[in-house]
Amino acid sequence: MAVAGVLDEIVDTARYPLADVGSADREGVVALARAELAEDGCTVLREFIRPALVETLRAQGEAMAPHAYYEVERVNAYNIPLDTELPQDHPGRIVLDRGNAFVPRDRIPADALIHRLYTSEPFQRFVADCFGLAELHEFADPLAGLCLNVVAPGMSHPWHFDTNEFTVSMLTQPAASGGVFEYCPNIRSPHAENLDDVRDVLTGSGERLVRGLALRPGDLQLFRGRFSLHRVSPVTGGHQRHSAIFAYTDRPGVIGTVERTRQLFGRVLPDHLAAADAVRGDRLLD
Ligand SMILES: O=C(O)CCC(=O)C(=O)O
Ligand SMILES: [Fe+2]
């Protein structure tokens, strides 16, 4: 089968039979992922990529990394404007340096392993099933849909919540030291911000809430980052940490705002302007 063929080449389909919809083996993998996501918002599918391709995965990431947009941004954990009016002790008042940089989708070759996986229909169906979603769509955004997250030595991707309810990612090159993915399972819920716990983590006294994840290149991570505060700890050692971020949504046509796109990538494309026009009817400043 042609579609399964692409996956077979990249994914360890003996362990993860993505295309065998309805098979007991696939159901078992999905059920385990669902149980772990329900329990603590995160699941890791170990050695998802065939071990023989892990070096290709790393080398492709390294080749695209120079196309990342490097600009340290001052942020808070909620990714809301820093001048938002908040009570004195609100953790959203704690300012962090976001030192990671993203390679955008239009600088990722179509034949790169991460691009082939991101656009694979059976892969998307599998991810949807793991998250329990009826529908799953690639971001319509020509930059933010698929990114390589680059964290250079001395930098970190600081504590934050994702806007998206679910995130799919894959480490392609670990840091020499540091650069650990750390998260606080379900530290907030749709009904409760739990500001005291979030403040503890941001001020360094929340160790009891933090879990470190030992990721290896080629592992697939499924994560509910909207409820679990998370970060990539400071990278040390001689080289960058790279991870692929596969951005999907549960409805079609989602595209980033002009302002956010400029912050993340340093530029916008006609699609972003057109989407803003469609929403606002003009291109005037606020
Ligand atoms: O690079 C990672 O492992 C995490 C990335 C992340 O949290 C994000 O892009 O929102
Ligand atoms: Fe995140």
C-alpha cells in the first residue's frame, strides 16, 4: 500500500502499526497513549523513528538550524502582553527571556523526515486517535505549521503554557548537557489557574511539581501543554538542542496573527495579511 509505504520507511511500524486502523496492535498503542495523556497530560512513544534513521533526522535538523530566527524575546508564562494589568503577586508578572529560535515551515525541505511525517495522513489519523479528536488538521499557517525549535548553548525555552490544547514534538538532537524537557502535569485546569503553584515553579521553589522527561532523538512526544506548565531547561555544552514541533488543530484554516508571526519569525507572508484582512476588513493600526 503506497501510503503505508512512506510510513514504513520512517516509522517502526512493527511496534507502531499506524496504518492498520482497527487492528488490535494499533488499538493497544492508542489505548496506552490515551491512558497516559489522561493521567498526566503527556505520553512518549519511544523509538518511533527507525533507529537507522536517527542520524539522518539529526543531520537534517542541523542543516536547517541556521534558518532559525534568533531574537531573544521578553515574555511571561502565559504569553500575554507584559503590560497586562495583573495583581501584584500574579505569576504572569514574572518576566522571562525566551531564548529559543524557530526554523519556519517554509525553510524545511519537503523531503525532510519531519515534513514527510507531519503531512502523512495515517500519521495524522493516529495522532488524532491518541488525543481522542474527531478531526485533525495541519495549521494553515505557512510558517508555524511545522517548526524546528532551536535552543543554543546558554539559552532556554522558559516556563510557559501553550495556546494549543495539544502538541506533537520530536527531539532530533539532544543538548550535550542541560536542555531537559521539564513539565508540571496538569498544574492548571480549565476551571482553575492554581496561581500559587505556578508562582512556586517560576520562582524556583516548586521542585515537588516538576517532572523531567528523558527524551531521546526519534521519540514521539504527545503533550497537552495548555494545562501543564513546561520548559526546556538551559542548554549547556558545545552544541544546540533541536526538536521538531508538529502543529495541528482540530479545525481547518487556522493561521497566526500578524503580530505574533512577526515576533516568532521576524517576518509575515501574504497569507497572514490576507487572514487579518478577512477578520478585520482593513489593514489600519489599532
Ligand atoms: O522543544 C521542546 O521540546 C518544547 C517546545 C515547546 O514547548 C513549544 O514549542 O511550545
Ligand atoms: Fe510549549
